[in-house]
Amino acid sequence: MIRIATIKYVNSPRSVIREARNEPLRKTLPKFFSELPVAPEYDPVARAIAKTTDSEIAAAVRLFSSMPPSTGVLANPIRYHQRIECAGVPLELDIRSFAIRGCLLEEDIVTGSADAIRVIFVGLFGRFAQAGERRSFSFLLVQEFNLAMERVLSPVANFMKAFPNAAVDASIQYMASIRKATRDMRAVNRSRPAADLLRDLIRIHLENTAVAACSSYMRFLLRCQPHKSAGALVRQTRRFLKSVPPGDPFRIIFSLLLRRNVNRAEADILENLGTIQIHHGSAGSNMVARYFASLHTRSASDLFVAGQMALDCARHFGAITELTEFIAELEAALPDHRDELIRERAVQGRLPTFGHPEIAAAARTNRIEIDPRAAIYLYPLFESLDSGKLSVSETRMKRVAIAQRMYQIAFFEGIEKPGRSGRLRIAPNTDFGSWIVQEVLGIDEMDRTLLSYVFRGFGWMMDVREQLQQPIIRPVIPPDPNIVPASVSEIVFLADVFDQLAPKQRRMRRERPRLREGLRVVNDVDNLEVTEVRAC
């Protein structure tokens, strides 16, 4: 069995969204919907111009005076360092970690003290929910999702009957066209009340997620029974939805994607994967969504359609699709030829889900930056497999083993390029972990960017609310130091997270972590667990 070491994932009971029975639909919005987080005052360019007495320097700095200001949503610094020995070569890992609004940290999600609702609330409002606010916010999400389900079932069934092999992005765009045709659209701009705009964004995004999840499930039904009518699709989907515990939209989406009522372990694994990604909708990497969020779109619906299109492109989560295609190519190849194909792709810089366009995730030196998200996704999956909470078919495990071999070649062993000295090591990125999770759980290959869309959509809402205060399109100045989390000198985070993906190799030697207040460290030959027990 594949093993992996990382921060221990705490499966503590989470406060999932619960639907209040016989409670009337909310017609007025909670007061906190009108709140906007305080806009950052950090402006180092203007400060430098004001301070300098050198006219030449001032003229040069003024060239940058129109640069977009800093974001107040996200900081993503290198916070951790880990020394490892990889195939006999000592390496220093620089590991990034993020904070939202300067108060909610990545480790809060990993340890289970912050679920998706908590992260979304902090990102949208810049603070933690007070007594009763979480329930109000959760109830509104449930209402909007349930209403969306009722609105979309029939039109989605008709669409899927006409196009039974359509991907979820096509169904989202189809429903967006209906919104425009019926003039059900309002602009994203400063003239709208903040609460009204946020409600509109939530309504549209949850409708899109309902459309996508239902179209995926109906595609599955049509594969089983191609002659099933549109009416039968609606009836069978409704029956399935009634079998899923109500009150948690995310669990309903997971169940539709897995074609079964997900168990607790599956739901925790998928929510962990999604929650880690929420903030990345506001990370500045998705230029199209960010541009539309900058108050240029005449329809809130266009914001999410544009974001979904950008998300599926090769620059972003399209790499998951590329990995699926490459795994199929490797499956068809002779086993002795697979390593050669992997090395060829790596030498060409085209190895899917390895490397990163914005951090130094590839190097010939003894220092390399690591994106920890893949390991964060994988740990609860592998823990559930090892404990027997999940089972996986031999076919799927063979496909995962191929991905594991890609890791061994690209990172553990390294790549030799003609005419270059030293071995190039390429670290896996977030898509690598996401693909393995979805492969093991059996999510359709056509649907493996959907969960990213579901959760990152809330990050795009964070963008919109920031644009109401300062149109920044894409932040190019580092975040305000006040929201940047402090570095952690002790090794108390992700240990050499992927070293367990090379089980046939000699394990990498690692330093024993030091204890610090609030942490319990367990270290043995086979595993390293770090459990944070502090409350956020």
C-alpha cells in the first residue's frame, strides 16, 4: 500500500450545513451581507515617491505609480523549511503556506478546525463569524442550492438527452445562455448594494454547481440506459437526491459525482481537497476571472462562465485532463518503455502536473520550492485506504502506481538533460494530488476539474468584493505585511511529504521535528504525524 507522511488530518465532527425544516425562505438578507472587509492601505510605491529626495529616483518610481495595489485577501509566503536526502543528494525544501485575511491559516483547514463554510465566510467578510452568523450564512447557501436544483433539473435533462456525452462546462454555458436569453442578468458594479450583489453571485454560482453535478449524474444514467427519456432522467435524479442526507450542498455534489451516497471518509477527503482551493480563486493566477471580477462584466453570470473556461485551460486545471491522457498513453505502452516516455516528457518540460509557473518548483541546485497542496489532499486518502475505510479496484491502483512512477523519476531520481550539468528535479503540484484522489474515488475523467470550479468560485466572489473597494485586476505588489503569516522556524508542518511515494527506494533521511507549544509530534520509522491542537 502506498504510504505518505504529512500533517495528520483530524477527522473531528464538522459543523455541516443543516437545513431547518418547515422554516420559511429567507426574503431579507442578514445584516453582515452588507459588510465589506477593510481595504488595504499598503501602498509602498506612493510611500517611496513621497520619501525620496532624488528627482531621478522619483521619476523612475512614478512609472510604477499606476501599478495595481496589493490584495488584502491572500498571502502565500514560504513559511517552512525541510532538509531531506533524496537518492543520496541533500535537498532543502522551501514550502509555501497561505493565510486568508491574515487570520485563517492553511493549517486550520488541515487540522479540521476550519471547514469550507468557515473559510468562505472569512474570505468574504474579512473576519470570523459571530454567534448565529454561521447558521444564517449556511442556511442561505442551503436555500439557494435547493432552489437551484428545482430550477435546473428539467432544462438540464433536456440538454443531456440531446447531448448525452456533453461535459459539465457545456451544460454550465448552456444554462448561462438561457439566463441571458431571459434577461435574468444584472451587472457587477459599484452601484449595486454590496449585499444584493453578493446574493446574486451566490445564487448564480450555486445554480451552476447544481447544473454541473446533475448533468454529470445524468450522463452516467444515459450511459447505463441510452434510451432513457428526459422525464425519466429528472425522476431518477430526484430519487437519488432524496436518498442523500439533506442540508449539505457539498455532500450532495460529491454524491452526484461519485454516483452513490458518499460515506463520511469520502466526504471528508473531498471537502478537504475543495476547502484548500477556495482561496485560490482570489490568488491572482486566474487572469480571466480576475478581469471579469474587476467590475467590467455586464452580467454576474459571465464572471463564473469566464472563470470556468480559464480554469479548464492548459494553464490551470487542464493539466488534470492532460495527466489522464498521458496515463492512458503509458498504460498502452510496454512496461519497459514507460520510463523512457516519462523522461521524454520531463525533458521537454511537458510532464503533466509537475512544476509550477509561479514558484521555483524545479531546480538543479539543492534548494527547491514545494507546493504542499498535493500532499494535503493525499494524506487523508491514504490514511483511509490503510485503515480500511476505503477500498479501491486493482485497475485504479495500477493507474495510481503509474503516477507514482512519474514522481519517482521526476523528483526522487531527477532528470538528466543533454548539455546540462546536474539532475533537474521537478516537484509535483496541486493537480497531481487532485488527480490521484479523484482517480481512487472513481470520479469520471470528464469531471475532474469540477470540484475546483465549485470551491474556487467562492474565491472569485472574494475578488468581486475586493474590487468594490479598489479595482486591482491582478495584484503585483506583495500583500500588506499585516496579513502575511509569520515564518515557522521549527519543522512542524509537512515533513518530506512525498518521500513515501517511492516505497521501493531507500527512505529519505529527515530531521526529527522539534516540539513547540500546542503541537504533538509522533515520529517513527514508517510515518510522521503532526497534529495541531490549538483552536482557531
